Amino acid sequence: MLLRLACLAATNTFALLRLLPISGRDKDIEILAVRHQLLALQRQVGKPTFTDTE
């Protein structure tokens, strides 16, 4: 558990360091790209269908 926490902290630290030199415009472009990827995945998966268990 402690090793996983240390790995997660290191990963987040590197992600933060990677984002520091990026300009605001580049961050906005990256956010738009990620939002587009999420929308595309949601269209592929579709909405779940609920069935009556009774």
C-alpha cells in the first residue's frame, strides 16, 4: 500500500512538472483534445440499458 502511494505521488509530481512550462493556450488545447476523446468514447460505448429484475 505504501509503495503504491509513493508511486502515485511520483507520477503526479512528474505530471505537474510537465505542465509547468506549458502556456495557458497549450493547456486549453490539451483540455479540448481530452474532452473530444471522452465524447468519442461515450459515443462508442453508448448508454447502459437497465433491465427489470422482477
